[in-house]
Amino acid sequence: MKNLKDFIIESLNEGKESIKDEKSFKAAAEAKFKEVFGDELDEDKMKKTIDGLLKDNKDLVEKGEWGELIGMLNASFTQ
């Protein structure tokens, strides 16, 4: 099992190149949620969190700063 630090570092490095749009960001974010929460995942909360992250950071979405958004998502798992 990975520790949280290794998970975050790996998550920051992966996906930067593969995330090209909002759809691929959502898919990557959902995969992270499933990996972190496993059987305890609340899909409604997951969807609200992802949608909220995109809505609150429209400037990053418009610029295509997907790595930055993945970093924000990963940071939310450490809180």
C-alpha cells in the first residue's frame, strides 16, 4: 500500500499529459476518488466536489491548467 505522500507525488506526475479537457479531467478525478476511498466512496459527494472544483477555478479550466487542478484535488485528500 502506498503512503499518502507517494500517492500525491505520483498523482501530480501522472495525468498532466493525458488530461486535455474537462471530460478527461473528470475521469482522472473520479479514478483518484475511487483509489482513495474504495468501497467507502460517496459518489454524490465525489461529483459535487469535482464539479465545485471546476466551477470555482474557471480561469484554470479556460487556460487548460489541468495539472494545477489535479494538484488542488490531491491536496484536498490530505486535509
